[in-house]
Amino acid sequence: MSKPHAYHRADEKAFLDDRGYSGTLVRGQNPAMLIEKGVRERITDSFYWKEQCFGLNAATLCDRAAELKFIGGTTGLSGKPTPFLCLVFKMLQLVPRKNIVLEYLNFDGDDGVDDGDEEPKQEPEADDHEEGSSVPLANGGAVQDPNALGKRGLFKYLRCLAAFYIRLTWEPVEIYTTLEPLLSDFRKIKRRTKDGFTLTFVDQFIDDLLTKDRVCATSLWKLPARQQLEDLDMLEVRESVLQAEVDAMDEEEGSEGDVQVVERSDSD
């Protein structure tokens, strides 16, 4: 009986097999296993994956992500994966270096066009603040976000893609220190659900990544509470962007209370 010829399987199912896997590990396992088996199979069987994700590398994936129009997990009754989820899975296959992921996070285009839209970039509106580093206040002013680092990326869906990958693969301290500055990014984004499209914001998506256990049809590993990391001196206490205004309001309430006490003592 002749010995079967050894051959290399070019299909993605080879990547999904843990046996003989010698690539980069994430928390001791094949990074592809961070996506549930059923979702993985739908991704590798999808038309978008076969046509748009074949042969991508870290550079061409950035170009593909710049074309995204919405975020999301699976859609419809059949659980069809969105392009966003397919590119997340492709990043898990590539495991790009951290400096590349950070470049995705803050990537700034040069053409003045936002996220592949045909219209030129307009002046920021009231809910779309320049550089993503200020927060509107009740008195019409703005306060600088002390946690905001780096520049605001022009391609917001590329930023969301990188943030999702960071939440899946990085360590807890890195996740908090890297994603929390993005909570000052208030740009609108579209989310695809099983029933249709909904409107959300970049900061809301980042908050979901930091607080929820399941996002975009993907179960996220349990992230330690921020307070726990602060108690272990692994993280510094996060300063609220509205702390100055809250302190001012407390001082005003305190002064009004002192005046009322004085008036009452005079009446007595």
C-alpha cells in the first residue's frame, strides 16, 4: 500500500485546526479560537471572505477596512457575517504587531474624505468635536480630555476594527490604557443588527467593549474590573473629563447652603 502524498491545505480550515499550529499564540491558544466555532465556519464560507479577504496582509487589510460602512456581527436568520467581523477574523489570522494596530487605531488619511464617503470632510458639528479630545459643557464651553492621547483617526470604522482586535487579544492594562482615550470620540457610526441598521457612536462602541461580555456576535473574555487593577497599582485612577465642572457645581451648592444657614440664623 502506497504512502499518501503529503500536501499543504490552502483552505482556511487548516488555520482553524489546532493540531500542529505553530503561529503566534494569544493567551496560550490559537487566536482563531477566540471566535466561536459556528461563527468561524460562517465566516470562512461567506462570499466576502473568499473574495475580499483572500491574500490580505497588514497593509492591504487597512485599505479594505477603510471601505467599511458599518460595524456588526452576524445578520439575518442565517447568521451571515458582516464584512466588519470578517476583517476582525482576518486580523486574528495575521496577528499584526502592536505598532501596526496602533496605527490602525489612529490612522489619518490625507485626502480629506471621511471613511470612503464621496463628499469632502465638513467642519465638525456640535456632536463631532475636532481631534476627539474635548467634551461639551452645560455652559457652552469645553474641557480638554486628560485621557486623550494621539490623533483622532479619519477612518472611524478602521478605528473600531482595531479597538475590537485590541479587546480580544491584548492584556487588561493595555486594553484600558489604549481604549479609554477613545471614549472622547463622539462620531456617529452605523451598526448592523439581525433586524437592520441602528445609529450609535464610537464612544458607545468602546464602552461596550470595556463593559459587556458579548459584542458583534463574539463572546469577549472576562476583563478584570478597573477598580481591581487600580487596587493592585497596575492602573492609575482615571480622571473624569467633567471632574472640574462637577467640583465647581459642588462649590456653588456649598456656598448656597452656607448662605441659607446664615439667613436662617439671622431670622432666629
